[in-house]
Amino acid sequence: MKKSVFAAFIVCVVLASGTAFAGDIKSVRIGTEGAYPPFNLIDKNGELQGFDVDIAKALCKAADVTCTFVIQDWDGMIPGLLAKKYDAIIASMAITDERKKKVAFTNKYYMTPAKFVAQKGAGFDISKEGLKGKTIGVQRATTHENFVRDNYGDSVTIKSYATQDEANMDLVSGRVDLVIADSVVLQEGFLNTDAGKDYEFTGPGFTDAEWYGDGIGIAIRKGDKELVTLFNDAIDKIRADGTYKAINDKYFDFDVYGD
């Protein structure tokens, strides 16, 4: 089920009492996409699921606040935050200098590399010369789009899509030669599916800070400093008490937090 059919709040968790982390904050509205598996997705029952979602629920519990989710298309994510449609973004958003001009961020809650995927045996050399004349699919308004444009833009054709699934399907249909995205998203959401059985990673992983920043964090309006503190304290708490590891191990067989 596509995210565009959701316009209402999805209540994720109502939790507890006390103000150990929350201060005067009692409720938080969280913006997420619902189209970026395994981090956030809508399941066959129309329920919001994924690593981002479970982390958000755990953070709300640690902070003793009531949280609701708001579904938002990715390219409207920051504008929606600034328009006060929600109070925080927990949607696998990279902490980059460009985004810091508009919003504040918490500390990271995970970090994984980006990779290219192409048809098995294609043998692409991931360089300007090696990709010359090729068409690359990316999700619109992402760090991956910026990375491809800045590094290969004068050698390749870039096709941008509203969701990563759309880019992957155009790879299968032959409309693009490669796609690039978070390696975990491509592995779990494409390569491990029937549609992706004839495709594979090609080239190295990329975590260059110039494009991929300091990992994945929670975006918050710049004036909401108390909310930044609330989530940073909650991240530290779930990292220390084993909650983070339990969520990590539900989805991954490696430490998604990174170095």
C-alpha cells in the first residue's frame, strides 16, 4: 500500500508517566515516510513498521512522552517540519551541512554506507569514465542524488524518483543502468526479493561526510532545543540499557549503528 493514501495520524504508542527526559514536553508528532524498507514501511495490513518506527517508539518510551506518526512524502519532509505538521523527523534522514542550514539534528542513531546496484555481471567501473553515458536512478531530494550529481553529473544521465521502489523497478525494466541508495535498503528491499534476484552490488560503499554527513539523525526545528535534548538523552538511554541492540537484532545481523 502506497504512502500517498495516508493523510491522517497513525498513533504508535501512548506511554507512561514521569518527566525524566521530557521536561514540559508531553507529546511529540513524528514525521516519517513509510516507503523506505526496512527502515520505514507500510505493511500489508496498512500498519507503519520498520527500524525507524521501532526506534521512535523506544525513544518515546525512554522519554516518557506520547508520540504519534504523520506520513509524509520524502521530498516534502523538511517543509512539513517547518510548517509544523509534525515536531520531529525520524525517517532515515542523514545529518548534512546543507540540511543543518534549515533544521537542527540530534546525535546519530545509525550509519550505513550507500552503494550502487546493477544487473549481475554488468561489470561497471564506478568512476566518471566507467559510468560515462549510463543512466542512474536515485530517490529525489536525497543525499544520494546530490552525491551522484556532484561526482558523476557531467558523465551520466540522472533520473530522480519519488520513492526508492520506483527507481528499483525502472532498473528491472531497463530504463536505468544502475541505482544508488543506502546499502541496507537495497539489500532488504530489493536484492533479497524476487524482483532483485538478477541484480547485485557493484563498486565500494560510500560514507563521505561531504554528502552523507555524520550519520542518520532526528531532524527538529531549530528553536526546539528542549526536544533535541530529550531525544539525545533517550538515544543514550536505549543504547545503554540494551533496547537499541534488541531492535537492531530484530532487523539486522550486524551493528547498524556504525563506528
